[in-house]
Amino acid sequence: MTENSTNDTPPDRLSVNPRSDFFDADKLQRGIGIRFKERVRTDIEEYCISEGWVRVQAGKSMDRHGNPLTIKLTGPVEAWYEDLGESPPVAKA
């Protein structure tokens, strides 16, 4: 892989929660598209491509700290940067 193509594929794991170890604001600002089980999703809180799972918010439920409760769904996950246009490089397992 070249230096440029490494920067064009999203990380294996990413979270939108700033308290997570996998949070990266710079990568999130680029816009990341997620396809889970052959369907493009916009409600993903966290994903892991190599382990094949995503976390989504479980309704409007909150924990005692005010964070949304999430559930883990398993299946094939694909991710790409939305700022790269029509046919961006897709990261998948």
C-alpha cells in the first residue's frame, strides 16, 4: 500500500464518543460512510471492521451518566471516507 492509499482508507475501529480510546476527531470530520449488512447506515456510534460489529444507540435510553445506551450488532462492515467522491477506497474485512 502506498502512503496516499493508507490515508484514504478509514481506520479499522472508530468511535464518535469523545471518551473512547478509538475517538479521532480529524477522521470523523472527513465524513465516514458505513455499510453494515449491505445497507448504508448513518446511526453508527462505533464500528470495528476486523471483528465485524457496530454499535448503535438503543432508542432514547440513557445510562446513569447521561450517555446513550448502545447495542452491539454483528455482521459484515465496510467503511469509506465520504469526501473522496464517487468511488473511494473501501476498508472491509
